[in-house]
Amino acid sequence: MRPVPLHLPTFTSSPAGPVEEQAQGATVQFTSSQLAGSRWDDRNEARADGERRARPDEKRLRALGYTVHGIGGLRVLNTLTEEQPDLPLGQQLVGPGGYDVVCSGTFIYDVRSRETRVPAGPVMRGGHLDSRGVEKGQRRGAVAVLADGTIRIARTGGASGNVTVQTLQAAFGSPDNAVMDLCGGGALLLERGAAIVNQDLVEVQRFESGGGGFQAPQLRLGMHVALGICEGTAWLVVAHSHSGLTMQQDLHAAGFGSLVVFDGSSGGFVRDAFGTPYVGREVQGFGIHLRA
């Protein structure tokens, strides 16, 4: 039996309205189109045992200024925890015996009153919750890795303090396939085939600074790190000089059904065998093994 989906009001290009339901004491909402049949399909899930599907037009994306890597395996890395912190991203082994690519993850908030750094959204490693993130990051996009290696992209949700291991497992996992790693707090721009509108970014995902929405600093023209799913396969996308709106349009046209944008600009970090030159924040991100 599949877990009861959590629900959170969203604004997408889909004409369907929200359906409300309670589960695990937290509220997350999805559009009724998402609740029809299975929540997971090749627009938002890359199954570890799935068939290799058609690839996006990588040559065209490169011509548009993107670097794309097909993801075979993914692990969340995090130094912002007192319990078994990972090495900083710059100290992770890249190459034989290590990861193929290491990149930045969620946006990071500097809490000056506590002289500490806090992830924008929830971060899980090995089935344990490292951080719930900040209140405004609770209803944003997330990438989850299940026990069998399946990768899912959707949004987390709940009021402040209600993101727990249980709510994240209910939102992303299955009874026989638990969430092991998760990174939230990103800007969800494509959601199960639908393009997210500006109102969603402002009112639900709470990208409110600057002009808000696509005009927020996190989505303005610049370098961005994103993870997406295209026809049942997961991809790392590095946008070298793009806005969030341009990324949404380009990647939607390329066949992506899900896209979540993480830390970039001066905070963006990418280290790979190809010399991608970004060495921003090193405190939280992803270790990636490329798809064969």
C-alpha cells in the first residue's frame, strides 16, 4: 500500500485545483492532477532499475551554455552537522575511487546571531534528518534518494517545525523503499511536467527577496546548479550564465519534467574531471556517480 500523500497549495500551469488531505500531522499539498494515479512517473522519478530512456538533446543544451551530466548514483554531503559531518566539498575525492562530480546543494543562510550557517531546506543522510532547514524553505523543491538508488524530485512541505523524517518519508518514500538521502530548499521550476508560475515561487516557495519569484536573487542571471529528471533519467545541469526563467523554458523544451535549482552564483560549487571552474561554498551538496 502506498503512503498517503501530503498536500500543499501550489500554483502551476495545470488547470486542476488543489486537493487537501492530512497526514502525519503535517500539511503538504499537491494539485489534483498529481494525485491521479501514481504520484511518481518518468517526469519526477528516475528508477534505479529503470530502462534507459531517450536523452535530452545534449548538443543543443551545450550550445545554449549548459553543462549536463547523466546521474547514475547520488549521495547528499553535509558538513553543517555535529553528527558525522562529511568532508567539505573541496576535499571530496573526485576521480578513480571517488565521485565523478561533486556540486553544491541547497541555499545556505548565515545566521549572524548564532555565528552559524543553516541549510535553507531539510537535509537527510542515511535515513536521518540533519536539519529541518529554515521556515521559508519548508515548501520548496527537493531531491530524494531511496534505498534502492531511485531518485525522486518533488516539494517538501508543512508549517514551521513540522518537517520530520516521518513527513519526508511519507512525501517521498514507499513502504518497501525508504528515503535515505534528501536535500530540499531549492527552487522547483518544473513539477511533473508543468512549468511553475511566478506566484508559486513567491507565495508558496517564498522566494521573496529582491523583486521576488523569478526576480529573486537566487534566480537572476548568473551561474546555477540544478538537478532534473528527463524521461525517467536524472541529470545534473550547470547553467553558466542564465536566469531561472530561461532555465525553465530551455529545459522544459528539452523534455525535462522536473527541475529544482540549488545554490549557484558565488555560492556555486562544481568539481569534475572536465575542469568546470566553480569553487563557492563547500559546506553542503551532492556526490555524484555518472550514468554508464
